[in-house]
Amino acid sequence: MKKYENFCKALQNLKDIYDYQPPYDNVVTAGLTGLYEICFELAWKAMKELLANQGFEECRSGSPKQIIKVAYKVGMIQDEAVWLSALSSRNNVSHAYNADIALAIIDKTKSMYYKMFLDLQKEMEGWI
């Protein structure tokens, strides 16, 4: 499953977020928010592909929010609220020029999103 493999590679890169501590310069801030965005995109697309392959028709053309809801319903993810927060953060990456927004995304990635992605990776292994 190519999308799952890409997600795993992005997650491996995302762990580097712990190598950096504030204050971040502009380049590091942009890079860390970019790593988060890439990992989120690949995560929901891997969920979409896997769910569609398992016969969940509503996932064939679903939005990230719809995919998250289906993944939660079938037990692929355990905390829908955290995933919806992650989606909101992904939607705010385009505003990462605002230091407060960018720092919030980085902080949430370190405090909960990275673990959320690890949990997904582990769960998806059982689905493949």
C-alpha cells in the first residue's frame, strides 16, 4: 500500500520535531509546520485508501473530515476529537506566517499529534 508507506516515511521525518526547541527561527518554524502538514495529509489519504479497499464506499471520494469520522466509527482511530483538532491545525498551516498559529501547531504536534500518528500507524498495521 503506497499511501501507507509514504505516511510511515513522513512519520519517521516528523519525529525530528523533538530535536528543536523554542525559540524557533522562521525557517525552522516553517519546516516544522510543513512536516506536520505532510504527515497529516498522508495519514488521512492512507486511511482513505485502506478504508476504501475494505469496502467502505463512503471513503472513495470523501473529504478528510468524512474519512476521520468513518475511521473512528470502525475503530481505526480512537479519538475523533484529537483528529478533528489535527484537521483544524492542518487547515491553519496556511496561516503559519502568524507566529502564534505556527507555535500552536508545533506544540500540539509535540504534545498529542505525533502520538496520534503513531497510534494510527500501529492500528493500520493490523488492517494491512
